[in-house]
Amino acid sequence: MALPLSYNWRNLLIRRTTTVLTVLVIAVVVGVFSWMLGFRGALSRSLSVAGDPRTLIVLRQASTSETNSAIPPDDYNKLTQLNEEIAVDPRTGEQLKSPEMIVQVSLPRRRDNGATNANVAVRGVTDAAFSVHRNVRLLGAKPTDGAMEVIVGVQAAKQFAGLEIGDTINLGYGGNRGYRVVGYFSADGGPLESEIWGPATMLMNAYMRNAYSSVALRLNDNVDPAAAIRRIEGPGIELTARTEGEYWLEQTKNIGMYLMIVTFLVGVMCVAAAFSIANTMFASVAGRTREFAMLRTIGFTGRHLLTSVMIESLLLCMLGGAIGCLACGAWLALVGNTKDMFGQSTFTTLAFEIHLTPLIVGIAIGAICLVGLGGAIVPARRAARTQVVTALREA
């Protein structure tokens, strides 16, 4: 017969100070770990949406991002050579390629009431952009041809001030041209939702640009993306191309470094939690030698004692894990679950939302329980090896 759970709870409550301190350490670890999982999940979801292998991003030769790329009209026209590779819009009979111009505008963040600003991407597009970027959906009006109007990605509208419908954004050199927000657009949670879109011709005039930043094009289903990229980078066209997924992955390398640092810190905290649990369990076992001996005399085996100590460790972990997850959820609700990260190569921000899902809660608590079992195994084995005669003589 196994020892009842009430026995384990009583032992934890007797050592309240060490129990509370251990639970707090576990709660901190689980809270940070849960936030990191939510952050990584939000970023991964955003980038996975932009990972269409049949959409290519074409840049100037040797360019690494749209911000340092310039494709003159003559180079853009060379892409018409890709008659067999580029898909055709069945409604218009034109190739599905979208010439785009990108600049940045500094806007105040909502989460700190405008105390800080962030660079938001402003993308000049043509009607072809809505056919090439198939996950983009209009939520409201579309900019009128020739009018100084823009539409805003839903994530940008949530996280930056001054992007409500009817608001005016000052764009152009010196911010001397006001563009009115007439609608929103979504992109299945992808990075395009962090941008502002407007008519390419109007924005190029406002910024005195005579070249596109990039060209997004859609390939036919039977075309190998790698072969199309080789042809674009070959002597006939001499531009640089990446699949959409590869392009956005390159733009978020600094975010990956940030995640690696956070992961390392969480790993260090997990080690600290394991030592804290081990210390608590060692203290518990050391103070109960006579008690274990008495339990052995009334029929409980070493396996029962080992299981009992391990259960105490799991109770500590589950209690601390629950508190940590609740604290993480409260933090996201209080401070806000919106987050934006700066891309060093694009000089713009990628906005997304962090959500604490049941899967994240399960992973966080499950992980800390494994850490707890690892920290408790040595003191649990010590309890299981208690010799009745020796323990009673020492007591």
C-alpha cells in the first residue's frame, strides 16, 4: 500500500519556509519559460505564414534586404523573360509580379502611451500585390487610384498610434505629405500585417524614388523555385532572388539570437531550480530518518519511500508551475500581449501577439516536473535505502 497524498502535503507544510522559497523559484522559472514559449510560438507562426515556397522576393544583385535594394525600371522589365516560370492572372492575363517600394516611418507605440517610437514599414504596391500575396485580405476600403490614401496591417494598427481609419500619416521627405488611413488588411498573422500599404506611384513620387525596392512574383505550380532563382541570378537578368520564407528568415536573424540568449538564461534557471528542489528534498529526508525507519517497520518498502519523496517533488513543481503560468498570464493581460521586434537588416519592426495557450502551459509544467524529478532522485534514493536498525540507533 502506497503512502497517502495527505502525508506528502503534511511534510511540505511542516517546512513552510523552504517549501515557499522552492515554489517561488519554480514559479519564476516556469513564468519566464512560458513567456519564452509564447514568444517563440508567436514569431514562428508569423514567419510560417510568410513561408510560401511559390512566392519569390527579387532584389538588386548582392542586396540582402528590401531597404538596401533598388531595381530600376529597365531591370524590372527583364523579368518579363520568365514567361514559363511566372504564373499568370487568369482574369487579366498578366504575369503575377508585384513591383514594390519600401520606406520607414517612425510611429509611437501604444503599449507605453507614445513614450517610445518604432520604425514601421511603408510599402508602395500596385493592384498586383493583392494577387501575388495571396494571404492578404482587405478589411475595409482600398486606396483610390491617384489619392493620398493608405491601408494599415491589423498588427500595426493594434500596436502603433495614429493608424485608426480617418487618421492622417505624414509621409514623404520631411513628412510633408499627409496620407489618410482608409482601411485595414490582414495577412493570416504574417509579417506583412506589421506594414502600411499605399499606391506605389504616389509613394515613389513622395519620396522621390525612381526605382523599386523589390519585386514579389508568383511561380507556376510546375516550376522548381531553385531553378527559377538560378535563372533570375544568371547573366540574362542578374538580380538576386529568395523564396519568401527564406527572405523573412534572414531578416529575423537577430531575433533568433535574442531567443538563444533567453533560452540559455532559462536553462541556467532550470539548473538553479533543480538544485533548489534537491536541497529541499535533502533537508526533508535528513530530518525524517527515524520516521522512515518507523515506516519500514510497519511494512512500507524502500520503493514506497522513494515514490513518496518523488511525489513531494512533483507537488512542489506543479504548485510552482501553476503559480508561474498564472503570473505569466496576468503579466500578459496587465502589460499587454503585443510585442514588436526590430529587424537590423530592414530597420523596421515585426509586430505580433503572444498568447499563453493550454499547450504552452502543459509543456512548461511538464518540463519543470522533469527537472523536479531529476533534482529529487538522489535524496529519494537515500530515503529508499534507509536501514531500520541503523536509523533507530542513530535516532
